Amino acid sequence: MAKSPESEHPIKAYGYAARDTSGTFSPLTFSRRATRDKDVRFKVLYCGICHSDLHFAKNEWGVTTYPVVPGHEIVGVVTEVGSKVKTFKVGETVGVGCLVGSCRSCQSCSNNLEQFCPKMTFTYAFPNYSDGTITYGGYSDHMVADEHFVLHWPDNLPLDSGAPLLCAGITTYSPLKHYGLDKPGMKIGIVGLGGLGHVAVKIAKALGAEVTVFSTTPDKKEEALDGLKADHFIVSKDMDQMQAATGTLDGILDTVSASHPIVPFLNILKTDGKLVLVGMPGVPHELPAFPLVLGRKIVGGSNIGGLKETQEMLDFCAKHGITADIEVIPIDYVNTAMDRLLKSDVRYRFVIDVANSIKAPSELRSRV
């Protein structure tokens, strides 16, 4: 008989979980493993809310195991390290992103691409490769992870507004680097100005690109140009504006997860241009051959990045002063935050102040 979340491991933990497809969050006492030789245990300080947290809470992708404790944009302070940990010490500020495990021996892992490992373990709602138990994320008072999947937090990177970089940052940094869209002077488009898109604009600008933002919302023009310092703004529903941009961009990063046409963006690419998808709509895109063949264009995709690249991204963002635009909330606001997120009513990321708002029962407070 399967053990309960509270009893499968020896160390008690406390957080907020969704228990069914309503996606409603409430307090949960569960458990985490004892500190292994190469583990880092840390008190969670901040945790960003990603749109995928909402998908998992409501089981919209059909893979959720309840109860689910989301959160993969996690910043904390180390409270304990295993006997063989060499790169972290108690009191250090650390981050954990989307991954907490992989086989460490396959070709992907050997090439620092742990996100493509067949035995990759996501930070929450996923069977842990090492012991088969389900992972629980950062909507909780503390975490434990193998040191390989823990990141050093740059001294000058804010903890709260930096937290979303662990997903939104690497999701947009990685494709710009991998597809060669990181050269100074390149003309880059960003489709969608939300949690991913606004960070993508900042990173592309820091890489030296001339950035065009595409949005269906005309009211976001001032935010894009004045707030985020994009160079151009195009309303993607305005066919005259789209037509005027034909053949002007080297690459486009599409961050939109809602169903939308992508052929108009192919027309805006130069010869040999690249359209890279990081959003995941529920409905397949229509992709005719002619725009690709006649312009030798590429449609590609990208997920997150491996641990080495994620650390590189954090250091890059710290160097260039890049953070997410956030609204900090207490944990008991999470249900309202999810409702607002569904309506795109946030500029641009919610971040939970975990340390000051998750109050574990008194009998659990002494062990982190």
C-alpha cells in the first residue's frame, strides 16, 4: 500500500497544495527525504508562480498526481549540507529551478543538457528518478536537492525579482543562445508580452539586439517601449503593421501559449530567419511549407536549459541588472493570484514571500 505524502519520508515539511482538479490550494503537511551525502537542504525564501503551476493544479495536461505542491522558481538559504557536498555551505543563498534530478550518465547529461535526459526529474509533481516518490515544489517551507541541481545565487541579484529567472529567464535565454540569435546588432522579435516575453525583451536587449515586440494588446505599447526599452512595437492583429515589417527580422521568439497563427511571423523573417517556439498552445499550429521553402526559414522549439546554462543565465542577468517585474504576495493569496493569472491580470509575475507567510505548525519549525 502506498504511503501518504506525510509519511513516505522522515523529515516533515509544510506547504500549500492543490488536491483535485478545482486547483484550489490549502495547507498540507507532507515529508521530504533525509539529507543524503550530496544533498543540500535549504529554507525557501521566495518562489515564483509560473503559468505551468496553474496547468498542473487543474490537471490541464492530464499528468498531475494529487496532492500537488507546485513551484520551480525557488530561492532559499542553505541550512544543511551532506558530508560529500563540496560546492555549497550553510548560510549560502541558492536557487532551484525546473529540475531536481537526471540519470547523470546519458549523452544528454554528459553534454550538460539534463532537461533532455530520459530520466529527468521535474521539481514537482513528477516521479523522482532516485526513489520513485513524487516531488514537491517550492510552495513550501523548505527543500532538499542533490547539489548538482542547486544553483549559486549571484550576490547582486535580488532574491524576489530574480526568482522567476529560474524558469522565465532560462526559457528565453537558452533559445536565443542555441539558435545563434545572440549576436549584437541582430533584429529580434518577441511575440507576447507576459511572464516570459517581458524577460525575453530584457535579455535580448542586453545581448545587443534591436528588439520588436508583437502583441495583440495595443495598450502594451507604452510598457514595451518606455518600460522595457524595446525598439519597436507591432500590434499583431493589425495586418498593415505586420505587412510593413515583412522580411525585416533575423529571428523571432514566440512565447505565447494560447492558440494563434504563426504564418504571419514567418513572413516577417528575413531569408534564413528562425522562428523559435517556447510557448505550448493546446492546439497544433498550422505550418504550410511555402513560407519555409521559399525563404529557407526554420521553425524550431526550445524547452528550458541544463544546469550549466542556467547558472550562466543567472550570472548574465546579475551582470546586466536583469530581473522580472513582479508582484510579491503572501501564500494565502495564492488562490486569488491563480484567478488573476488566468485573466493575465499581473505585470508580469507573482512571487510568493514564502519565508514570511508560510507558517508551519510549531512541532515542525525546529528542523530547518
